[in-house]
Amino acid sequence: MKSIIKLYLLSPILVMLMIGCQKTERPVLGDYPTDESKPPLPPGELRFFVPFGDDPQKRYEVKDSISGDPAQVHPFNLTEGINGKAVQGTDAGNAIKYMGVNDFGAATSFTIAFWMKNTDKGRTEFVFSLVDDKYGWHHSAIFLLLEHGDATATTLKLGLMDQWLEFPDSKKFAKPLMDGSWHHIAFVYDETSSKMAYYFDGAMVEDAPASATDVKKDGNPRGAVDLTTIKNLVLAGWNRHAKLAGPTDDWIKSYTGALDQFRLYNKALSATEINALFAGKL
């Protein structure tokens, strides 16, 4: 009888202990963060921006300053950048991975701008990828690769949806992109002209070949691009380096240089606006 009484008296205590354990294992229902609980994105044409900078939480060193969201994966160290800190890529075959790029996917014209510092390593290096699984082989809506470079010229290929925009070996990107110094790069697509413009250190590249500038669909000027199904952003590598779907060939290498001030705009910036980014080290 005494045992039964003791068990009866202890029952409320056991119940309280069980409840306490449940509270430490997970938050109360309704406390999980949701998209609805996040503040709205600020207005403007800059829809995604990674300035890079020190933070006690490593993933926040490479956060998007528009939404405040960190990278999902950040395997690199910071280095001195063109403006504060930058991220330093490696040859370890990994990359920074973001869960999304805010509402940049709604853009029908766009600008991608950033600073880079690298030297040629005798291999094909991928700088970034906007991941989109509807493009069968490459699984990228937009990506950039560099190869066959030296201190004066580089073979540059920009993948856009189902088209390769190329400065091929016969008509290289004739700028000192891989000379080990900081350089500002911008890709500007204008749907009204269906042309891609290239900027190097604040000035338009005037002698770009048609293979790099003429954006087409079924042989005709493309007009508005469709980026609405972009899933992830990969920096300092390609999809395979972030463990995402895409080619896994051995020649696909991660980016070994430094990156700073990575920006995505939902419009075709003007030459004046691009030059202001360069002049301001932005």
C-alpha cells in the first residue's frame, strides 16, 4: 500500500519532468520561423548582395545583406578584399551554397557584378552558378567558367539558360582578368536588345564577339529571360562542389581566387551605374 501511495504522490512530479524534457527538445508549436514571419524585402533594384565580412557565426560572414539570410554552407576563410573582407576560394572542390536569391528570379533583364582576384591554374574553374534543374545537362540558369588564361587574356564562357555565351580560344576575353590583381566584372543583359554586355573595371568591353553578346532562343532574339525556377546560388564553384545536381566530370574545378561584393540586380544597369560600382569599390 505504501508503494502505491508513493507512486501516486510521485506521478505529478514525473508528469512535470516529462513535460520539461519535451520543451527542451523542441520549441512550443508555433515558434518555428516561417516565411510569413520574416520582414518583407526592402524595395530596389539590388535583389541579392554579399559584401563579405567578419561575423562570430561563420555562415553569416557570407550572408545576403538584402534578406539577412546566411549561406547554408560556407567552407572557406576570409581574406583582404577590395572593400573590407572577401572570401578566398580553394582547390579543395567545395563551394558556398545559398538556399535562394530572394526574388531575383522575377527579373527579365539583369546585372551580375562582383570583384575577383585570381591567377590561371591551368584548369577550368567555375566562379558561380544559379542552379535550375530544368536545364538538363548543366542544371544552371546562369553560370560562369574561366579557362586557358594568362595575365593578358582568358577564355570566358557564360552559360545562360540553354545557351553558351563565349569568348572562345580564338577570340579570348582580352583583359588582364587573371593577373593576380583585383578586377571588377559585370554582366548586363537587356531584354529590349537581347544583348549581353560585358564590363571590365568599369568600362564596357567593346570588341566582344557575337558569340558572347547575342542572346537567342530558337535562333531568334530571346527577349525576356525566364529565371523563375532558380533554386540555389553557388559561389566559388559549380553545382557538384555544393553537392547539387549537375555534371560531375573531373575537369570541372572549383574557383581558387578571391571574390568580393557579389551583386544581383533585376535590371540592366547603365554604363554610368557600372562605372560607379567600380569607382566606389562596390
